Amino acid sequence: MNLFRLDASILPRTSGSAELADLAEAEWTGAHPDGTVVRRHLGTDPLPADAWATATLAAFTPEADRTPEQREAGALGARLAAELQDADAAILAVPLYNFGVSQHFKTWADLVIAGAGPTTPLLKGTPTVLVTTLGGGYGPGTPKEGWDHSTPYLERVLADVWQAELTVVRRELTLAAATPGMEALRGMAEEQHGRARTEARDAGQALAGR
């Protein structure tokens, strides 16, 4: 069995998304002690920012005319796509940054699409857990309702384009404990944290059982 694990936090030692993903992964590895975990950490090992454009242009260039850089970028996209396609299960830990996904996650997703094609269902039938964390509150009735442009994008790519069997574990208010002015939200933040931890374990158990 093969688990693909992706992290996108730029603060790996204190990452809330990594904490929840670790709980889900522990359930999977407990059920599959001989399984393989393929890891990719975009926060600590980002992909070249220009690789997507190079790989995309390579696709429109005859093989004989491609530059070494185009061949390298194309091979990188194909390798990233294969990591997903070869997975029996997947966990992606992707925090919200500046109301959307980070540029290093977007680079990864674009390179995967360049490597596999825009409509290839790389995760079709693959149980997948998306862990996403948000520093503030974005739910109905909050001042930032509608400002989360990350989660809908992630669901569109993972579930609709790549056709993953997707479970989303979402935690908001991760900044409440340490941010002045958010003191009144700390009780709610603790409740969300506890609920997200339970949901992450449950998602990991479901992942392990598939």
C-alpha cells in the first residue's frame, strides 16, 4: 500500500495543518505497518516558480526542438503526476494564506496538470483527506464570509478534476490563541481544534479501511 502525503505550511514546526494530517497518517500507518509513505513538503522544499511555464511551453514544442530546461520541467511535471496516480490513499495538508492557496502549492498543482493533462483523473477512486487550516473565521455571518478562496479551489481540483474520493477536515481560528483582539474567540477556537482533531482521526481510520 502506498500513501501520498503533501504538506504546504511555511512553518512546519508549528503547523496546525501538519498536526491534523499527522493524526490521519498515524491511523493509516497503524493499519498498514508495511505500507510506503511518499512525502512532498512544498513549504520546506518548494518547486521552481518558473517550472510550470517552462513545462507548459514544452508541450507545444516539438520534442526535437525542446530545450534542456523544457525537457527537465516536463519530466518534473510527469514525476509529480505519477506520485499522485500511484497512490492508494492521499493526505494533503494545505493552510490558507492571504485568502487563497500559497504560490508554492499553486506551482505544484499547475505542474501536476502540465504533467498529466488538464482533465486526467489522477486520483479517481483514491480515498483522499484534505486538511486545511485558516487563521481567522470565515463561516456564515462572519466579517470574512466569502473571503476563503482556498477551500473551494482545492475541492474543485481534488474532487472534480482529479476525481478523488474526498474528505475535508477544516479548522478555523488558528491564530486566536496568540493574536491580540481575538481573545473573545479563543473558546470557540479551542472547540474547533478539538473537533478537527477528532475529524482527522476519523478520516484517517476511514482512509486506512479503504
